[in-house]
Amino acid sequence: MSPLYKYQARNGKGQSISGELAAAAPHQAAQELRESGLYIVSIREAGLAARPAGKSKAPGVPLERGLLPAIPDKKPNSRDFMVFCRQFATAVEAGMTVLAALKILAAQTRPKSLAQKVQEVITALEKGSGLAEAFAEHSPFFPRILVHMVEAGELSGSLDVTLKRLADYFEKEHDLREKVKSASTYPAVIMVVALLVVVFLIVRVLPMFAQMFAGMGAELPLITRILMSLGTGAQQWWPFIFLGLALLVLALRRYVRTARGAYFLDRLKMRLPVFGPLYQKVIFARFSRTLATLLASGVGVLPALLLVGRVSGNKIVEEAIAKSAAGIRQGQSMAAPLRASAIFPPMLTEMLKIGEETGAIDTMMGKVADFYEADVAYAVSRLSAVIEPILILGVAIIVGTIVIAIVTPMFEIFQHIQ
């Protein structure tokens, strides 16, 4: 006689269904449920004694929150979510239930903070929550796009496809961030080295020459007197200088956390020379990729657009998208308000308009995302070639000014000696 299995699943409308099914083995029961068009949440043998609350049937995977050590709630990066979604999609596609797949992932997911949250999702699922609902309970930790797309995947019964799209999205996002990092790391390193060299020359080298010039009674040029005053002042007042800089940094950090400060900073980043155009291309690529991914997964236009605004990372863009959403509620197209904002480039808005007219917004936005991601890669490759001579010239001017301030008095002294 075949054993009975209790199952919990969702139908194509997202409604929760539970019951019992006779089958020779758990995988056969799962196969029969999938063939019936059900999305499986959990399956367990009906005749087994009840387990202690919160404990896993799988060995070595504790489910009680207290069984895991306290882990700092450090949010994983895009690459971590990409790996998690890719493995999750593979497990679901192979026929595993969501609960079984998450238990396996919890044992091998890195970083540990993500593994901790997966354990808490498992606990919520065992209590009867849906997958999207369980993720939403930790929405500050799990990205909003993950929660909304998983919800769409549950409702459509295509969770594995949705998870693959999520993995592709996080992979693209990770690549985009790495390209921006590679573009900004080199200039930052050069500027820090140049600053250290300048500080060393002013604080350590110039005072040595100042004593020599003072002993000779030579009249120093204005630039030399200014730099020597800076060196002397830095030696005498360095604790107060560091304290003042620290207070300034703290004040700026508090200011940019305000709505007005964040708006000012985002506008400044968009108007920066050299880096401003690159920053805008990154925003347009993220906007297009996120919108295409959400719409392809079945998320509605308005929720997708508002979510794109929140994940854009720029208050000005978010405001423009919010106005576009308000226009859509009034019956306008999506492209018209974005074009009126004068922020989005004509190519993006025209492709969006074509997508609206043809009913293929996700396809058009995917092509726009591909274009801007390739453009970012090209801009990053050119940026090093453009920035390097500018930085070298700037460092040469600063160091050359200090050298002139030292050498000029020495020439005057030698002329008086002769």
C-alpha cells in the first residue's frame, strides 16, 4: 500500500491548497502535483510523528533561530544574490520543492548573513506563509525586486523562470557596479598618493629649508612664504585640523542623508565633468534592465515603474519616474512624462514609446539596457586614457609649485654669494 503524503501548494491564481496524496515516493507525489498545474511549497509523509517545532527533517540543517549563532545583519551584494537565485532556480527546475531547495541552500549559502535569513524564510514557510510573503518579512534585507518578482513567479506558476531572470538581473547589476568601481578606483588612488606627497613636502621638507633660509637672512618669494606658513601651521595645529576635517565629514554625511542633501548630491553627481555622463549611463542601464526584468516576469506596469524608481539610486530620477506613474494613472503613456522630464535621453524614451505601441516594452527595454551596459563598458575603457594624463598633469603642477617655492630662494642666495 502506497504511503500518504501531505502537501501544501499554490494553484495558478496563487491560492493556497493543501491535502493528501498517495504515492510510492515523495518525488512521484511531487511529479503528480506539478502535472496537475500546482506549484509545490512542501511535501511530507503523513504517517510520521510530529517533529519538534522549527526543526528540520534534513540532517545538519537546523531551523530554529536559536540554533544558529548571532550573525551581523550585513546585506549581501548583487553577486551573492545572483548565486543564490541561480542555485534556487536550478533546484526548483530539477523538481525539488521550494522548502527542500531552501534547506539545501541554507546549508551552503554565503555569506552567513544570507544563510541566516534563508533559515528564517524556511521557518516562515513551515508556518504556512507564501514564499514572497516570507521574503517580504525581511524586505530591508532582501531587495524589493526579488520580493515582487518572486510574487509574480508564484502567481504565474513559473518560479524557476522568474528566478533565472532574477539571477541574470543581479549578474548584470554586479557587472555594472564592478565597471564603475574600476573606473573610480584608479583616480582615487592617484589622488590619495598625490595628497600624501604634498602633505609630506609641506610638513616635513619645507620646514627644513625654512630654517636654512632664515639663517641666511634671505628675502623669500610670496609663494615660498605661503607654503612655509602652511607647513608651520600644519605642524602646530594638526590635532585641530584633523578634528575639523572629521567634524566636516560627519556634517556632510548627515546632510546627504536628508531629503534635500540627497537631492543635491544626486544632482551634483549627474553634473560632474567626465564622471557625470558615466553616472547617467549607469542609471539609464539600471532603469532599462530593471523595468525589462519586472515586466517580463509579469509584474504590472505601475508597480514595476514605481519599483524601478526606488532602485534607481537617484532622487531626481525617482521623482521623474513618480511623475510618469502619476501620468499613467491619468491615462497618459509611459514615455511622454519621462521625455518631458528632460532627464532621460531621446533614444530611451523613443524605444519605450515603440514598446508601448507594439506591446513589447520588456523586449525594447532589454535592448536599451544592452546598449547602455555596452556603452558603460566602452566609457570605462576610455576613462583611464582620459583621466591618467589629467591626474599626472595636476600632480606635476602641485609638486612643481612646491619645488619652485624651494628652488627660487636658493638661486637668489647663490646670486648674492657670488
